[in-house]
Amino acid sequence: MSTEVIMPQMGESIAEGTITKWLIAVGETVERDQPLFEISTDKVDAEIPSPASGVLLEVKYPEGATVQIEAVVAVIGEAGEVPAASEASADLAEEVRDPKMTSAAEAVAAAETIDEVADQTDTVVEPELVDRVRKMSSPLVRRMAEEKEIDLSRVPGTGIHGRVTKNDLLRYLESRVDTSTAPGVRTAEVMVKAATAQPGQFMVPAFAEGDNVEIEPMSNIRKLTAAHMVYSKQTSAHVTTVFHMDLSRVAKVRDRAKDGFLRTHGTKLSFMPFIFKAVANALIASPKLNASIDGTSVVFKKDINLGMAVALDWGLLVPVIRHADGLNLVGLAKTANDLADRARRKKLVPEEIQGGTFTITNPGVFGSLFGTPIINQPQVAILGIGTIEKRPVVESDADGNDTIAIKYMSYFAITFDHRLVDGADADHFMIHIKQTLLEESWSELDPFL
Amino acid sequence: MSDRPERKLEWGFLGRISYPASERLQVSIRDAVRAGRKSDVLLFLEHPHVYTLGRNASNADVLADPEWLETRGVEVAECNRGGQVTYHGPGQLVGYPIIDLNPDRRDIRRYVHDLQTVLVATLAELGVDSQPRRSSEELGVWVENRKVASIGVHISRWVTSHGFALNVDTDLEYFAAIVPCGLSDVKMTSIAEITGNHHSLSEVATICCHHFVDVFDRVPVLVPREHLSMNWPIAS
């Protein structure tokens, strides 16, 4: 019943490998697929997993030995007393390995004999014997069972004749332990598993047998986005607050400057550069919104790198305007248009999509009044820009007279991580943006007016 | 699945990362790739000054005086890749492909040759004429008799880790204090030394990635640094 471990073939033209390290010592137990030894071929190191669970009975080559492929390098079996059938098998196996035996047919015959012997032995084992043998598990297993006060006859065994192996015992113990041991330190993996519904957990099937559906695998960017969104929701304490912003002044300046701007700089002047500028200024005043959380520390980011969500046919990308606080409207417009353009053509390079410290998304481009965006981890806030349109607004003058005015208005929604940012911080930040949009004269556009 | 869909390669440039941190990251990504929770990944990064001792290295291969190491802020780290001692530091592009060679590329020799092909093509695009050397003593990519890129690979159940180091604009003085790859008379060189051009690592990484996906027949997906190091579980 023992298993031979052979030197695997690591490539078509590779005939041998050097054993560099035995990771398991003779007499130790090893699980199937656990790394057993390491080899080196062509200066490449490879870990070789164990083909079976059991005890490493024999190692045939020391570390440093160079061994032909397919050669037997070790034997794995059961610990302690070896049953007679196994001994017989081992003897036969020995013969199979015998270099004098060159005929493949003979080898096959011998191998079949091993199976036969094993089969016969299985059939003569009586139920009581099975029970007894199971209890007669290795000393290690018996000791573990004693420590944990477990009756071994209750543990399903997968070893020889249903013997309980160490792994069986560990599995049995695991199945009895409540798995929800550490709330709050759940990993992203657990989150996503929970979200994608594992057997035994609450889940709603996506479709039933016979439903009229078509099933299509997710693209990689879809999977990444899905994982990120769930991860973010599980990580941050999301709160969203919405401000009504008056962009009338910006609209007026933009309307008068945009043609000249396009002629001079060859790029369009949208509302976004004005908003980027207002956001960058507000972030300087509210460093808490330009930060990340690292365990129980707050990491304040010294650079203001604005991520701007770009919707693409194939998903969502967030290229980053680096050092946005150092750019004027021309710089912001050029950078943003260039990034968006190259994002669509898949021409971005790594640093253009990473290192963002704050994100701006623009659901309003499709007419939405406002959205409640999900934070782009590991940031702590994201600003959603609603559609910008003319709306009637009640205005009061100094004498308390109310009039209805027509203004360019937009709802700006800020989602912040309440672990770090309080409502007052977010409001302060939004008021700063509101003030900039209302009062800034944008004098740098004077040449185009 | 009988007709495999195209295989994705998530890649990105991580910036400067300490050697031990990059090892931890590789292990976590490797486990995810091996479990089929993540598609293949190609990490590009640079290390702070560090001498790494491969499995076959001895401390005697580090010729530098401990005091010199300390004043220069050079670390010495042991690692589980093949090979001997080598140097990593600023200006050197390190590429760590963590890719599953199952089921169609299960050949160590082919993998190493493929990496060399990628490096030679990358160098050619930057105006450097280089040659792969395949003997295990000289494994790497050479420009005449000087070595410009080193290779050191680890494989676990056909999932790769570690990879290659390409001297883009490396301060070659640091190689003088070691016996690179156990060869006492090896001269190292860099792209900057050969061409006089000082490329950014991210630019070279982008070129290298294009050749990598060509040779390995993958579809590149550029992923932000933050997301690469988060190692989210991705079912593939």
C-alpha cells in the first residue's frame, strides 16, 4: 500500500534533476500535495508535492544528488507496523524497481499482482477488525485523540483499512469547531466568498433550471471591479452626503472662454477642470480626505493625485492626475483629456492608473441627479458629480426679498469613510468646494474672454 | 473547459519594494494563482539596495565589508530561488512573473528560454543587441561579454515565482562587491552604460510586458499598484 515518489520530468528535453532539499524528514507525516522536496534543473528551483498522504518511510537520494527522471526517490506509506499485505506489496514494488527487470510487460504484471493482493486482503478484513485497526492508529494520532478527548471509532478514517490518519483527525476536529472565530479580521477572500454564496450559507440562486437565460463568463476587468467593490463595502464605513452646487459663474466663464481655449490649446474645456481645481484646493484645506487607513494609523498623503473614473465600453478605469494641486486649468484640462483618451485606446502606462489619493466620478454625464459612489480603496473619500443643468433657485437679497433665479446647478455627492472622516469634516470639505465654484474669478482664462 | 478562453495577465509597476515584502507578496499571489483564484500576474518593481543569496550562494560571495554595507544601507537577504548571489537596487527593473505553466507550458527549460526571448526582444527595442546564454553557470542575457540581465526562477506545482532582473540604469559599482552568480570574472552592464539613454523603469516595464504577452500568449490587463498588492481573490 506504499506509494513511490518519482523524480518528475520538468521538461521535454530534461533528463535529470538535482535534489536540493528534503522538506520532510524520514518518519514525518506528509499530506498529499504538500511540498515534499525541492529540485534544481537548469538553475530553476522547483518544489515537488507529495503524491500521497502518509509517513515518509524512505529517502533514496540525499540532498545534492542528481537523479534521472522517473527514478524512485522516496517511499510514502503508513506509520508503525506495516500490515502483511502492504509488506507483500512493498516487496513486489521492490521488484518492479529492480533494474534487472526491463520488460514492461513484466512490470505491468507485477503491478497487477500488487492490486490483486491488496484486493484480496481487503475482502478478508472483518468489520470488528476494521474497527480495531482504526483504533490502532499511529501513536501520534492516538495521542492527539486522547488530548482532545475524542473516540477514534467515531472519526471517519481514510487510511489503510479505514484507519484514522492525522489528517482525518484534523478534519474531524475542524468540522466540530465553530468557524466564526475572529469577527472583524475577516479577509477580503472571506468577504467575496460570502458575497458569492458558498454551499451551506444563505444564497439566492441566480437562475433556476429551465429559465430563459444566457450565461457568459465575466471579463477580467469585471471580476476585478466586482471584487474591489465588495472589498471596499466591507472595508470602509460608507456615508454619503449631498450638496447642491451653484456652477453659474463657472458656466459663464467657460462659455465665453471655451472657443479661444480650444483654438489655443487644442483641447476642450469642460466643467471638469474647474471641479478638479476646486477639489484640489479643498483637499489642501482638508487633509483627512486625502488620506488612507493603515491598521490603526492614519496615512496622510502629501501629494494630491486625483483619480477620475472613466467609463469604457469594456468596464471602468480610474486614471490619475498626479499633483493636481500644482496644475492650472490648462494643465488639468490637457491631462484629463489625454488620460481619458488613452484610457479608451488602452494606451495607459502603470503609473497613470495608480497612486490616486482621492477619486472623482461623474455619473451626471448620463443625466443622473446624483450617485452614492463606492470608495476606491485604499482612499477614504470619493466625489460624485451629478448632472449640471439650469434649475430655478430661490435667492434672497440683503433686504430679505426673495426672487426665483435660473442657475446652473448640480448635486455633488461625497461618500466618505466614517472610520476616519466625520460628517463635519466632509461638510467642511464640500463647503470649500462650493465657495470656490461660487467665488473664484478664474482669471487665468482672461486671455480667452 | 476544452477550448480554453484567452488567458489574462494582470500586470503593473509596483515602484520600490523591499526584498522581503516582495517575497511575501509573491507567496500570497502564488497561492491564489495556484488555487485558481487569480489569473496570472506579472509584477514589475525595483528593490532598494540588497544582495540576495540564492540557495547555492555562500556568504563568501559577498566581498563587501559589513561596515561598507551598513554605511551604504545595503541589506543582505537569503531567498528560495536557484542561483547564487546577486545584487538588486535602484535603476534595475525586476520582473516577477507568477504564472501557471499548466497545462501547456510544463517545461522548465522552455520557460527559461521564453524569459530570455522576452528580455532580448525588450533590449532590442531599446537599441541593445543582446544574446541569451543558456549554460547554468552563465544563465542570463549578455551583451558581448558583459551580463545585462539575470534570471532566477522558482517553480511550485508549475506556478512560477521570482524571475529576472534587467539593469536599466543600475549603479554597477554595487556588483563589484559581490561575485555575481558565483562567476568571479563576470562583468555586469546596463542599458544606460551601453546606449547612454536613461529610461524610466516603468517605460521599460511597459515594453517588456508587451513582449512577455507575445511570447507567453496572454492578454495584458494593467492593474494599479494598490490592487496588485491587495491580492483580491479572483475566480478564474
